[in-house]
Amino acid sequence: MKTETDKNDKHSREDHIFEGNRATPYFRIILRGIVGLFFAGAGVYQFIRIQHWEAAGGIIEMNDLQQLLYKLTGKWGIPALLLLAGGVFFYLAYARWKRVKMQRRL
């Protein structure tokens, strides 16, 4: 007979998301959503800032990674990278939310 938490099962730790405090899974969902929102907002802000700089001219501060992305992809590279990171965090929050809802039904 197999025990409920088989240590050899690679998913045994992940399947028990309600260990300890029941609010912990929701805290992680909210935190990942906020981080995703931050990255998405930063991507939109960077796009507006670069677009304004291209129209008005002058000087804009960029770190080395931003300069490389701007040289390779233009004004679309930096916001695309940030929006992609935001999308990954939103996906992680959504996947965790689905798992919490599934565990509640069991």
C-alpha cells in the first residue's frame, strides 16, 4: 500500500500545497501577480520613455543590457523583454491559483 506522501514521488511535495498556514498559497499567488504587474508596468513605462526620447532627442540613461537590446531590436526590445517577464509571473500566479482551486475540490 502506498502512503499519501511517498518520498520517491517527485510530485509529492508539490501536491500538498496546504501544509501549515492555509493563507500561504494565496500570498504567493498575490505576490507573483504583483511582480508580474510591476514588470508589465515597467515595460510600458520604458516604451513610452524611449518613444518620447526618439521624438524629442536629447539624452537618455540606459544600462548596458538596455543599450544592447536597443541596438539589436530598437524600441520594441526592452518593453518586449519586460512584458515577457511580466507574462511569466502572471502565468505562474494563474497556474498556482488553478492548483489551489483543484486542491480545494478534493
